Amino acid sequence: MEMATSSNQVALAVDIGGTKLAAGLVDKAGELLWSSADLTLAARSAEDIFGTLSRLLDEALKASARMDLTPIVVGAGCGGPMAKEGRDVSPLNIPSWRKFPLKGALQKSSGLETFVDNDAKAIALAEAWVGAAKGTKNFIGMVVSTGVGGGLVVDGKLLGGQAGNAGHIGHVIVEPEGANCVCGAKGCLEAEVSGLSIQRRIGMPAKFASLDERKRAGCLTGRAIACSANLLDLKLAVIGGSVALGFGSVFFASAQRELDRLACLDFSFGSKVVPAALGENAPLIGAAAVGFSGLGIVMLGD
Ligand SMILES: [Zn+2]
């Protein structure tokens, strides 16, 4: 990884998540030095939500001055879908943001060069940079939480695709004729194991799920990973998010068992699934990685 000489340079990281907005200051070693968050209320207007984000940016800039840090870039992770490079975003969980010009708005508000990417891809970058996939050139980073998302690192590069949406493992089919998915298909991983889907199945929040339900979620996740490992020649899946980490070892053991059963090609056999290392800091560290790599500073796989 290339490091610039100035040690007090930081990225101003922005996370636009399902339940909150957050801003942070992250240094070039991937350490989160300061952060602040505010609840996202989905019913608020587009301007209200960006107003809150601007206030968090101001707080971050003031904190950086106090701490003698120099922000050199803004990096943001945001729910999809989005147009290429996040020029406009339409996160499913923020109904008032449809084709919202996030990149330009952040750039104007901060005065800094700005890079935006999908939040799950940002988390994959964070795990590759300083987390459980450090030093790995081929893996999938996943979030199994309220929704299910992912990002693919192949040959040391975060895959983009036509519009930047590569890695949507939540919409790999794991149960033919399974539950209806928000995307219009049936039996997608997200429709079977996301926190919201599990709540719909069991009639209470996912944290109250039975042992069998936890095993089932792990098994179906392992199935989707096996498809990805066979398709893309991967040997590692790193999973974060409240459902996966909350279900814990039962979830991961079931995922590994199903992966062992279905990843049978010479190159995919022996693939591993492990918990994410960065926990709740992953979205902000990932957003910073989006910013630094936009400037060419974080080089994965080097
Ligand atoms: Zn779907």
C-alpha cells in the first residue's frame, strides 16, 4: 500500500446507512479517530436529510481542526441503487432521495474532492484494507443485516460492473419458489435471511430466532457463497452485519457446512467463511477507503 508522507492527513468518511447517518475521521492506517452519528428518519424530506449530513460534515471539519488533522478527501458509502460513481443515489431505505445528487452535494458542502460507492462494497474494501480479508486478493465481503449486500474483490480490485452494482449477493436465488423478494424475484438470499425477512417469517425481531432458524440462515448464506466461489474463483467470504454476527457461531458453522458441501471444484473446494473483523466501525472505515482509493492512496492486494 502506498502511503503519502504527511501523517496527519485523514479522510472525512460518511456513512448513509439504513437507520442512521454518520461521519468520521479515518487516518491512512485505517484507524477511526473520531465519529458522530444522527438517526435517519426515512419520512424526512431530501433537504432535511442532507441538512443533517451537512451538520455532521461541519462537526467533522471542526473536530479535525481541533485534533490537528487535515482532511484531504470525502469518502461516502450509501445504500443502492446508484448511478455510476454515485453521481446520483436512490437508496431503497430513504424514499425522499430519488436520483439525489449526493457526490456533488457532498463536494460542495465540504469543499473536498468526493468519492461515493455502495455501502456493502465499502465494507468489503474496509475488510480488505485492515480487516479479516487483509492481504487477500480474491474474496467476497458481505453484510447480513436488515438487508443483505456484498462487494467482490477479484484480482485485488473491487468489482464495479456496468453501473457499479456488482456484488449484489442478496439477490442470488437460494430457494427456488421461495419467499417473494422486493426485487420481484422469489427465493433471493435477502428474501430468506435478512433481518426483515426473518422477522416476517417468525413474527418477531430476528434476535429472537430459534436455533433452527439461525442454522437455516447460515445454511442459505453458505449456499449463495458457494455459487459465488464457483463462479468467481474465490476462497474466502467475510461476513458482517447484525444478523450474521448476532447469530454467531451457529450461523457461521452452518454456512461453512453448506459451503463445504457445494463448493466442490478443485479451485473452490476448501473455501472459508469468517466473521468480519471491523464490526460497527466497518462502514466508516470503508467509506474512508472509498475516498482514499479514489485518490489512488489505498491499493488493495499490494
Ligand atoms: Zn431479490
